[in-house]
Amino acid sequence: MKKEYVFKRNGWQKDDFEYVYSPICKTFGEFIEEDDHIRNFEYDGIFEYISMISKARYKTGVTIYLKCSFDSYGAPIIALTDDMFLDGEIKRYGLHFEVVAYEDGFNVWRIVPTPENTQKPVAPSKILAEHFKIEDGAICEITLKVEEKRFVIDVNGVKGIVEHEDIPETFHVGFTACEGINRLYEFSIEEG
């Protein structure tokens, strides 16, 4: 079964997702809907980190796809987690993984909250890096297949594989706009 989302003003199933934020976030913006995409925005000189995650849980064998772009210095992301918690009224990520496209290629991050460190309440570790040029404003296609303890990734035809013991068997998947203006056009989730 495949679920497809074409992001446009009032034209996609927002109810399939919920907002979730990094432990670093101090503001809690929501996506701006344009005619053919959704995007984050700049507020007081800071680009809003905005993330939505599926309410449904998926399992190993799923393939996630994101069509996106960034204006400059962007970081559109496919997010994956089975660990979220409430911080007052705000849902936050616990341990999660991010597949991040940016101007010099893509990275895969494993990110763990560190609530004891109020200056930097996360401990990110880069577990894969592939270097190539992604032009500002160019369409970027990110595909992530989740296998048992392994990610198989394709970003604009550049492939990478990473294994990690913390990749869960069941999880929620989503999309994030971070570090600059990110434009998200399409998202799909295909169960294997």
C-alpha cells in the first residue's frame, strides 16, 4: 500500500501527521501552505525548524520519498522515530534519525536528547555522509528504504547505505524543514 501526499494549499491530508519539535526548539512554527508546496519561514532572523511526523506507525520494509528544494543553505529532511515525548503541550523528538539533503550532498544523523545540557539539549552523531553538489533552488528527491537495522538512501541518484543497531523495527516517519527556507512538494510512504 502506498500513501501519497502532494503538498499544496488545503490540498493534502494534514490529519495524517502531527507537529513534533527538536528539544532545541524554543519556537513552534507551523508550515506555510503555498499553491504547490509547504515551507518554513524566517522569524526574527532565525529560520524556523518545522517538522511533522506520521500518526501511523510503519515497519521495516517501508520506502519513504520526499520531493523538495531549498533556497540556499537548506536542510530538507526525512525523519524517523519511535521515541517522542510531551514537554508541556509540545510534542518533542526523543531518539530519532534524520536523512538530510543540503548544498554539499546528504547526511544521516542519529540524534539523542540530552536534557541535562541546557545549552545544547541534543547529541547528534553523523552516521553517513555523501558529498556532491545540490544547487540552490534545484529539485531534490530523497528516497529512504528502511530495512532491518539498515537504511538504503538515494538522493538525486547518489546512493548510500548505513547500518545502525538503534534503527527501530516499527516507527513513525515524517518531514522537516530546517536551516534556511525549505520547500516541500511531495511525500509518500510505501509499505513493502
